[in-house]
Amino acid sequence: MNLLKLNQEILIKKFHILTLQMAPRARKVRPRAAKPNEELANILLEIGEYEKNVNLQPFKYQAYRRAAQSLSEHPEKIKRIEDAKALKGIGKRISEKISEYLKTGKVSKLMEARKNDKSKILKELTRVAGVGPSHAQKLLSEGIKSLEDLKSHQNLLTHQQIIGLKYVDDFEQRIPRSEMAEIEKFLFEKIKKIDKDYTITLCGSYRRGLESSGDVDLLITHPNYVSLRYAEEYRLKATKNLIIETKKSPIDLLKNIVNKLSEIGFISDTLALGETKFMGVCKVAHDKLHRRIDIRLLPYDEYYCGVFYMTGSDVFNRDIRKIAKEKNFILNEYCLRKLNPDGTPGKALKVESEEDIFRHLGIDFIPLEERY
DNA sequence: AATAGCCAGCG
DNA sequence: CGCTGGC
């Protein structure tokens, strides 16, 4: 009996009942404070989008987003500029905008951006999935001014963008929780039929219990696929039954699923398909819209760090990673490691559930519904 | 200096 | 191959 087999059996036993990580019931009451600064926050967000899409300034966009986030979380209406400056993420330039807003009720930079034709067109073009600020500028320079123009000049688009254009309207619609649950059930049944050892988890806001989601984010794993780190630690050798990450043997674990889901008509389009990541389009029933779906294959030993990370929220992830750092751990998408006195990371800790992450960090488990 | 890494497409 | 863009 080799070590691998033993390990696998233990893991499989342990994981079997958890194979489908059921998402929690929807939040009953979302503890939602009033948002007295929402208008201001939205103005900043809009300026941020302008910086990103028109001025190609993604970092300014991030800065505006952070500021907007601070403001919308702040429970009291900002009346004086000093109150705003005290919030995190609000520095000199942004507080100037807030000052102007407090005095006049508007921000001239935004007013100019709104009446700027170029920015209107770029905003319209970037509605297409796969068209970012850079492509949008290029399209504009070739005379494309609207989605209508794009429809008649598809030769200017990549395959991804053609699909994005085809479904622009669908992709802008949120996915109701009930439909997410239907998708989850469907995927579970179909994937288990391919191979019962697959573990699958629908992550993102759905897993946190929100009433709607932007897209479908599915993580999958299989005991036959482990990380290189894990293989080295247990001195595992790749075999026909064990695939080790980064060993250049083709991994079919994802493709098998994608092929099957395409065959039965659930997946309608493929945007990108590699060995570990699929991006595409799905539709769960005729009366439903087309939805963006990502499927990621993770090594078995890294699964729960991945699930934790992909469940978010991103703000929550940042907070937890900070706590980890304070306690001399380093947490990322793949693993949790204790830092040595010299600051280098030690061996990956065993993480076989999300609870393990909290346990290692010495903090109480934070329920899915509370991960803002 | 800013999240990170996968995939497509291009030269 | 390495780079860029998008997500």
C-alpha cells in the first residue's frame, strides 16, 4: 500500500460528506445601516470609472473605489471636509473633490466627464465582456462609436469579444439566488455522475448567502490532483492516477467536465479553456438567461484555501490576511504558512476545511453570512 | 507601489 | 518565445 493511496483514502473519507459544500440559506435580514453618504460615494465611483476607462488609470480607479467604500460605510452624513479627511482612503486630491461637492453639490470633473463624447463611447464599448479600456480606445480610433457599429464590424473583435457582444444584455443582469441554487444542484448531479470523487463548491457572493450574484464561480477538485509542494512533502511520484501540478502531463479533470457540460447543452460558449481554468457561458433552463461561468480546478491539498479566497468578499480577504500577518502567518489563495523568525515562510499547514484556517490562526470561525 | 495568475492573441 | 490585455 503506497503512501499516496493511504493519504487519498484518508482524505476521501474525511471529505466525502463535505463533497458538496452547501451554501447557506439566504440572509434573512441583511444588517444594513442607512447610507447617508451614498450619493457622494457614487459620484466618486463614477469619477473612478472615468479614470479607468478614459484615462487608462486603473490605480486611480482603485483609489476612488476605496474612498467610495469608506464613505458608504460611514454611518453619519459628511458635512465638513474634516470629517471626510479622517476616513481612510481619502487623501488630498479626493478631498478636494469632496470639498467641491460639499460647497456646490457637484463635482466639475464629473460634469465634464459626463458630457465628454469620448468617455460616453468608451463606457458603452466596455460593456462588452472582453473589451477593456485599451481595446475600447483602439476601436474608437477605428471609428467604432456604439454597440451597433460593433455588431456590423465583428471582424475587429476576438472570439471572446464576439461572445461578449452577443450576450451584453444578459451579462448585465444579476443572477437571482434561486437560479444559483438551481445551477448548483444541476452541476452537482452532472459532475458526480462523471466521477463521484469530484468535490465542487459554488463560491463568490452566493456562498456568502447574498440574494443575487454577478456570475457563477465554480471550484472543483479531485483527489488525483495535488500540488507540487504536497507531492514533494510526501515524496509522491506522478502516476497515471496521480497528477502533480506543473508536471507537464495534460490534466483532463477540467476538460472532462467542460466537455460533458457542453454536450448536454448547459455550457453554450467557451471564452477560454486551459488545464486549470475555464471561462465561458452557461444557461440552466430555457426560460433563463445566459450567464458567465468560471470553473477552476484546484489541487486537492489547496482546495480549502482556494475556496476561502474565492468566497471573499475581497475586503474580508484583505482583513483576514492582515490578521494572519499580525500573527506571523502568511495566507494566500493556495496555502497557509507560519513565518519563520527570519520572515521566510515555513511549510504549508494542513488545511482540510475552512475551519482549519481559522483554527490555525487562533480566531473564531466567521460564518459565511458575515464575511463582508 | 498598488491582487495574482491564467488564458488568448499577437508579433 | 515574451508581451499585453482582460478577467
